[in-house]
Amino acid sequence: MKDALIIGAGPAGLMAAEVLAAAGMTVTIVDAMPSVGRKFLMAGKSGLNLTKNEDPDSFLAAFGDISGAMRDAVTAFGPVEIMAWADGLGQPLFTGSTGRVFPKSMKASPLLRAWMARLTDLGVTLQTRWRWTGWEDGQAVFDTPSGRTTLNPSRTILALGGASWSRLGSNGEWAKYLTDDVAPFAPANMGFVVDWSTHMAPHFGKPIKSVALYAGDTVSRGEAVISAQGLEGGGIYAISRALREGAALRIDLMPDWPVSKIAAALSRPRGKTSLSNHLRKTLRLDPQRIALLSEFGRPFPDDLAPLIKALPIPHNGPRPIDQAISSAGGVMFSALDGFMLKSHPTVFVAGEMLDWEAPTGGYLISGCLASGRAAALQAIAG
């Protein structure tokens, strides 16, 4: 019977372990942290968005320009398959109005407990506080509580995560052992720094609703949040890649109104009413949108309607990578044959340590699960 080593106990690594063990392999999972799935559990604190229940073309489109291997993996193990897998773990799901899929418990911990119980039943061994330190004479080397340890499995799957949220274990330190195969890390699904005036302080923590956010030709209709550091939230995350790559940020404060309708409403006499009250009464703009318009629109032009439809938002770039939800960069697909490292033919790579990125909304976890499964299947076939 072949033995397999999984380095990293996030969703990609755990999925790889499940597939390998179900195929009859002897599987050991090692992780540097004291417990498994820490980032997975953190993602579930506000409701574990497991996948997005939508048609296959729309689902794939969310991943952007990804490699053929990753595309095949996501196609083979997409929303339908992920929902069936979770149901098989005894975790009932529900689909929200936007197609996002959550456990009915809205937590990650019950699913993780059921998953670990399945892996235990399959005979999977878990070692925590084992930190991978590279290879020596073809063997994987670890610093462990008992000292230096080496393992020489027939198959190894690396699922070490990206370079964000280092306190949860994803610090990207593994890149120094794969230097020729790794694209530089960059923050993904992150907020952007904005230097607010003191007048914006009352709006910190407040959402910006009913807007469209643009980064070049990329558009998002999700909400953003005004924070003391700048702008964050799902609406910003959806366009964060384009912003990171240099696109300018602008906000349409009234995306459902054409500029002519806005201009007509603003042309009504306002008498002694302040402009803020005029905007509130005629356009029904909430305080957050009025504040943004005042922050970046002054001195106001005579024709305010075009500015309301395309308000430029200057920013000072993304928040630091360790404050990002995920990271771009990582092991390049050009260094892989499928999911196998060309430089190490018995080593496979899965999850966020690969050079791909996807928006929040179920796509990130879906991609990790799908790549973990695909890497394991390739390891079995090889």
C-alpha cells in the first residue's frame, strides 16, 4: 500500500487526504499550527460561504484567467459536487438570495468536526506543530516538538496556504524552498487605503449601499464599508485585482438612475435648503453617499449629475498582505505538470499556495477544495 504525506491542514489538504485515504493509501497530515483548519474556521465566523450555486459558466468566469488544470479541477468539483459532499458529512445547507451557499448552522466548526471524524475513520494520521523546513536527500524535513524529523513518502501534497493572515498559519515562508517556481505574493480580496478628512470619522464602520464600484472596466454591485483605514468589504474585494493592477476607482452613487434623471431631479428649486438636504430629498441619498460626494467632489461643478455617476475615489493602494483575505502569487502553473511539481515528480501542490485568485463569495473555498481533490487524483494516477 502506498503512503502519502499532506503538508498543510486547510481545506485543500484535508480534501486531498480524504481522496487519498478513500483510495486505500496510508495518509499522514502534518501542520505547523496546534490545530487544523484555522483560516477555514475564521472564514466561518461570519457565516461559512462554502460555494456559489450558479450555472457552470458564471461560476468559472469568477475565477478569471486560470490554468487549464485549475479550470478542469473547478469544473469537475463545482457547486453541485461540493454541496453533495457537505450533505454527505451530515451538514445541511441553504442557498441565499444571491446564490451563496452556507451551512444551516452558519458555522465552519460543525462541518470541520464531521470532516475530521471521517478522516479518522479512514485511518488518516494527524501531526500538529510540525513545521516543514524543505527537503534533504529527497526526504521531507520537519521541526517538531520532539526534534528534527524526516519522512520519505511515495507521494507528497503541499497545501501550505498563501501569504495572508500569518497568525492563522498562512505566512508564505514555504516559498524559500521552491524559489524558482514561485511568483511574488500580492494581497488579494483586500481593502484599500484612503486618507480621509476628519469629516469622515462619523461614518467609519458604516456601509455604502446601492452603489456600483468601478475599477477600469471591472464593476461590482456589492457593498463597501467605510473604515478608518479606507474602503473594504465585498464590493471592494470583487474589484481588488483590477485596483491592485493600477485601475482607477470610481463610484456610481446612483447606478439605477441615468444621468438625465439625476440632472432633472437636481434642477428642482431648493430655496434655502442646504445642498445636502436637497440631495437627500430629491435623490434619496443616504448620509454615507452624501459624505463621499462631499469628500471627493468639492468644489462642486455646476452640473453635479455626471459626478454622482462617476465619483473618483483616490486611494493609496492596497492594505498590507497580512491584512488581506487571500493572496495572489505562489507556485506558478508553468512549474507544474497538472498539479505535480516538474522539479519534484512525486510532489503535488494544491490550494491557495498556487498562483490563482478568485473573489470572495464561495469561490475561494471552492477552488481550494477542487484543487486538493484534483492533486490527490493525479497523485493516485501517478
